[in-house]
Amino acid sequence: MSGGVDSSVVAALLKRQGHEVIGVTLQLYDHGQAVSRKGACCAGQDIHDARRVADKLGIAHYVFDYESRFRKAVIERFADSYVAGETPIPCVTCNQQIKFADLLGTAEEIGADAMATGHYIALRRGAYGPELYRAHDADRDQSYFLFATTREQLSKLLFPLGEMPKADVRALAAEFGLAVAEKPDSQDICFVPKGRYTDVIEKLRPEAAEAGAIRHVDGRLLGQHTGIIHYTIGQRRGLGIASGEPLYVVRLDAARREVIVGPRECLATRYIPLRQVNWLGDAPLSDTGLAIAARVRSTGTLLPARVFPGSDDRAHVVLEDDEYGVSAGQACVFYEDAGARARVLGGGFIVRETQARMDGSLAVAQLASA
């Protein structure tokens, strides 16, 4: 129970269905920094809101202090990823390491039959076990952030809001008489005050703000920057350089502390290497690959592609057409097709290509052979 309307309605629904419900709220980061923030979660005021809802429902409520493990597993990794020139997505790591690993383990220890959350994703029972699908409410769908949830974890999870539109959830909150019925949704990254992630990174990793060169892909020195953490792949505005052509950030060289810029065509790629791949398909991937729809950013469209297995926990995706601005550290999530209610087949984290830029020939060759 994060203190928001979604998890509060989940608790109320389960209570109405006759389950014995225990509300659990995680205290993940500094109270003082979070109490006055609007649109946060797992923070000071949110903990009080969750407790008020539990009192209203007449259920037990506990607050677990996960601050140290959250800092190590999520915040520290977030900072390290930016310093390495990546664009991380800490919400995936939080779900993967904190909620569906540590907290789920705690739920099992206290004898719970299942753990329910307010995520917008549909969970169904298939012939080979639990299956994930995009949520009914496309505007709230959180499947991109839950690709790393394993089959074993899914067997112990419940997502009661996956088949509901947000408007119905708020209506239920009002029907249940919950004080959070009109509470704004959480926004941005929960532990980043006022959305300024660079402030957090500079505090944790001062070296991330070291100045360096801004270079054109042809090697020309175009200017200086005040830290690569201020730049993201695909960025065009705010580069701080003068040029007679539109230029985009095409690479971040953390070792040299350089921002590499170039024309838009330098951002094009079809080949996407992945690490920490979680596969939720019914059969193992074969060397010939599998036709999928891929999403390479949380707000991106579903792109026709094929996914191929790699060694250990690695794989790679080959897109049918060029995609621009694919960033290391983001996720590439696999869907069975591009439908509004498509099944989630897993995904992985995008890694930086060993070459400066693939010219697409390997991707085309693999598509042809498949």
C-alpha cells in the first residue's frame, strides 16, 4: 500500500471479497525530504495516507523500513548507470529487486497466500502457467516496467486492476469512502526531489559533474559540457553549442567524459543487444528467432522485430525498420504482437553496442535468414 488510490482500492476490493488482508507500506527513502512533496509515493505523507485507509477498512497495517536496501539496490545503481553514460529506469529495478523479491519474500514468511499490488497489468492463467498482458487501460498500462517479473513470482502475485479503467478505480475509491479517492497519481521518480535527478546524482557521485568535451562524430571539438549526466541519447535542445545543422546526442563516452553529437541518421539502429533477459514465453527461444513486437522506451510504440537468444542471460532484438535514439540502460520489452491487449513475453536491459554504430547490415542479414 503506497498511500495512493490504486493500492488502496486493491486492499478494499480484496477485503470485500472476503480475504484476510494485511496492508504493508514500504518506507524507502528519507521522510523529511518527502513529506511535503506532491505526486510522490512511499514517502512521509503517503505512509500516513496508507495507514488511514487501513484504519477505514479495518485491516492490519505495517510499515517496513527498506530504506537501506532501496538505497543500495535502486538509488546507488541509478547513479552508477548515469555516470556510465546510460539512461536507467529505476522503477523496473524497484519492482525487480524490492517489491517482487524482498517484499514478496517477507509476505511468504508471514504466511500470506499471495501479494497484491495496484499495478495496471493483467495476469491470466495459461496452459503453462501465469501469463502477463497489457492492461485494459492503455493510458495506465505498466507492462513495460514489469517485464522482469519471473514466472515463479507471478504465481504468487495478484494485479486486480489490470482489467479496469482508471476512472472506475477512482469511482470505487469514492464508493468505499477512501480519503485518497481524488489524490493525484505519483509522478516522476519517487526519490528525486522536484524531478531534478542530476541533483541526486551529483550528491552521490560528484565526479559525474566533471566537465568534458562535446565532439562531432567526425572528431571536431564543438564545445564543453558540465557533466555527461546532463545529456541523454537523442537529445537535440540545450546542447550549448552553435552549429549550422541540427545535431543530436548520439553517444556518451563516460571514460573520456565526452558527449558525441551528430546528425539524426547517426541515431538509427536496428540491432539491440540486451542483458538480464527475462523470458516469459511458453517455449525457449530458438536460434532462428521469434517474431515479436518490441518497445524500446516506456512511451514508445510497439515495433515489429525478431528476438534471438544469446549466451547466459543475454539476447538481441533485430527491428524491421530503423529506430532512433535507442538508449543503453533502458528496457526493450517483448510482446506477442502489437495489439492493445498483447501478451508480454519478457524483455531485457539495453546495452551499449561494442561498435560505435551498427550499419544495419547484420540486422538485415538476420531478418533475411529468419
